Amino acid sequence: MGVDGTITVMGQLIQLATLYDNAGKYEGVDNFGDLVHEDTRHSVNAAFPRLGWCSWFAERVRGEVRNKPWCHTTHIPQFDKMMEENTLHRRWE
């Protein structure tokens, strides 16, 4: 998610999981959509409803960027729009 700096393996996993969950990234790209089985996604979302999470979080990101244009979130171009277009989790939104 950028070329500047360094990050630990755990930090990178957290960032990749954030992209996967919030933006649906990797869905259908080189079979990365299979990273988490469909049944697992269904079970997790049934137990922990998203309740419009992507739209809510997208608005929070916009606010952060307005208030702090230098924030880390800006390293993911159009992250807010990616969240709103999350097709991987749309059925549970």
C-alpha cells in the first residue's frame, strides 16, 4: 500500500485484511477471492452484521482526509470509493 518506509509482517497482514474486508480487494483476482471461503464469510457476517459498515467507514475516512490531508489513509487512492463499491461483502451490507 505504498513504497515508502518499512512494515512488520503482522502490520502488513493487518493492512491486507483491512483492504480485503473494507474494500473487497483481491476478489476474483488470480483466485484471491478464495482467500476466505464463502461459507466462512457468511458465518462471520451472520454473527457480526455489518450494518452498513462500508458506507459508514467511507464517510469517516472522508472526514479524516478533510481534517488531516497528510493521513495514512491517503496512501490508498480513493479508499472511500473502494469501500462503497465493495462487491465482496455487498450482500451483507
